[in-house]
Amino acid sequence: IAASTALTLHADYELTGFNNVNSVGYPIENLFGCPTAGAGGTDLESCMGGNNGPGFGWDDVGTMKFGLSWQASPTLTCARATARQISRLPQTKYS
């Protein structure tokens, strides 16, 4: 958005879909289904590298980004930006 000929506001939103990536979206508890984990599991797909293997249990994360640029002269542009992540990690798991 051009607020004036010299001032521009920037905004962006990005969603990182960790749930769509098995190695980070699946919970670590899946490892207990693996027969080599020593927990009595019988599912080979629950072992590391399997289709149902363990991950980090991460949820999707949204990131909001805002910026401002100002063209002070034809050869100088000043810019400032910030980003804020919106994480949906369960508090009970990490507190």
C-alpha cells in the first residue's frame, strides 16, 4: 500500500503447514508402536523412517509480517519490518 509517493506500507501472512510434513507433524508417541522401541509395539511403520514414524508433534504456525519503507531520496530508501508468529503449541506439553 503506497501511503504517499515516498512512503509504502507492507503486510504479509504466511502459514507454515507443519502438520503436512510427517517428520515434524506426527507426535513422538508414535515411536512406541515400533517393535524395536522396547514398548511392546508391533507396527514396523511406527519405527523411525516409517510411514507412521515419530515426529516432533508440531502444529501449523501462522506468521504475520509488517513493514514500512520510505524513500528519503532517489538514492536512499529506509526500511523497517517486524514479524510475529502465532503458534498453536499446547501449553501443557511445554510448560
